[in-house]
Amino acid sequence: MAHRWKNDLTHADVTPKEAFLNRRQILAGTAGLGAIAAAGLAEAQEDLQPNSLEDITSYNNFYEFGTGKSDPAANAHKLEIEPWSVKVDGLVDNPGDYSSADLLDGLTVEERIYRFRCVEAWAMVVPWNGIELADILNKVGIQSEAKYVAFETVVQPENMIGVQRRVLDFPYVEGLRIDEAMHPLTIMATGIYGEPIAKQNGAPMRLVVPWKYGFKSIKSIVRISLTDYEPPTSWNKANAREYGFYSNVNPNVDHPRWSQSSHRVIGGGLFASREPTLMFNGYEAEVASLYDGMDLSEFY
Ligand SMILES: Nc1nc2c(c(=O)[nH]1)N[C@H]1C(S)=C(S)[C@@H](COP(=O)(O)O)O[C@H]1N2
Ligand SMILES: [Mo]
């Protein structure tokens, strides 16, 4: 179900600004890129800022592999992703343990260039490849009592230094309300720049919810559960005063320890700059109606 929303970003907005040639090599060297390449990348290259794969894969949050921004790139090679199984359970018609191939089989992978805003007030623009989460949920069959979706990240203690050090209460868990999960902007990402998603970015599949702070976009998912209650979420469990369940990007509501009105643009190098943060991270027109009647002045 392509193009049910309007994307105001182009490849020219992709950060950072330094590896245009790498990008050409990636495109030239990737067999089976198919629809992604055909979707205008060749033409758009004229407008492209230099490529961002390097920054996207080297500045990460993935606490299972350590708390430093460069720890995931250094340690996530240990993540074992084959075979990969996703348990689907709860209020679904077709529960079970799905291989990643079976879960995604027959569904359409699209490129989605999204702003990505961490609650720590930094941001990137990432050209994801992914499948609308709604397509996956429709495939497994949502029962009418389902009101939320819960997600869980894999735990491989022997491979995960952050798990060994118990830097958070693992497994990392996240959740969405069902209407958020079914929104066409919400994707299960399986790639970046037409390449399989790097382990430090959450291989083999991770959520991307572009109007919410980055911690909602849970990585390396092994369980999807449909529930009739609001599921617990990792950062809310760790510090409920600072991190809510909704966590929609909102420049008007400061985090208790830092302002959310602007953010640092990753990848600018010497030209690193700040830019104003937009309501719902720039997706207000698409998602504001989901929150009609909610008090957005609180840090949800
Ligand atoms: N399992 C898991 N998922 C996670 C995290 C994590 O530590 N563990 N960090 C979150 C945070 S805080 C952010 S900002 C994004 C970072 O995604 P990126 O490294 O692909 O930019 O992943 C989110 N998903
Ligand atoms: Mo984050």
C-alpha cells in the first residue's frame, strides 16, 4: 500500500554530508535492489547530499551492546540473526513462531525517508526500507478486543555486553496503541539505503515510529503481542517521571533534564548545527488526529 501519505523529505535531506560516492557504489553493487532503486534514486542522485550510511551506522543507541554511542557499532557484530524467529501471540487470529521470512513474506518493502529524533535532542534523517506494520498485523489477524501492541527485543546474554552489565532491565520492551501501530507511517524496517539493516541499527527487523522519540523504535524484535492493556515499556519502567508511554515528539514540553525545543543535527561535521524541533517531529498533519482530546502539554 504505497503512497498513502505525503513525504516532504527528499534524498537531499538525508544526513550527513560526506559519502556520496559510497552511495553510488552501494547502488551499483547491490543486486536485487529492484523497486527501491527504480523508485527514483537514480534521478534523485543529482540532488543528493553526500551519503549518511556511515553516520547512521556509527552513532547509535542500543543498550544491549553498551551505553556509548559507538558501542553498538563496535559490539553488535556478535548479534546472531540467523535463524530469526518472531513469536506472535495474544489477541491475534494466527499466533505462532514465525521465521522472519514467513512473517514478512508477500508484503511490500518501501523506502521511507524519515526524520529520526532521539529524546536526547539529536536527530538524523534515515532512508529506511521497511514494511508497514499494519500489513504485518493484518496478516496475523487482529482480534477486535486488541487495543495495544507490545514488542520485545532479543536477549543473547553471551553476545550482549550491556545485558551482562544489566544497564537496563532486559529484554527491552516497547508498545504502541493499536491505532498508532496501524498508522501508515509506522513501519517495520528491514533495510537502510537498500542494504539489509545493520546489526547496530536493529537487524533483522526493528520498529520505526517517526513522530515519537527514538526509544519507541525498538530494535531486533523477537516478539509481537496484541493486548487489551497498555504494555510496560523499558524507559518508562526505568524512569516513569522522565519517559511516558506515548512520548510523541513535542518541542513545547521539555524533558525534566533538557529542553526539547531544538536538536543537534548529527553528521554536520564542522558545520554541525541545531535546528528547531517540530511538533510530532514534522508529522503533525498525519498524526495529530490520533491524539484529539489528549493533553499534549504533559510529557507523555
Ligand atoms: N532494543 C533496543 N532498542 C532500542 C534502543 C535500545 O537501547 N535497545 N535504543 C532506542 C533509542 S534511545 C534510540 S534513539 C534508537 C536509536 O536507533 P539508531 O541507533 O538506529 O539510530 O533506538 C531505540 N531502540
Ligand atoms: Mo533515544
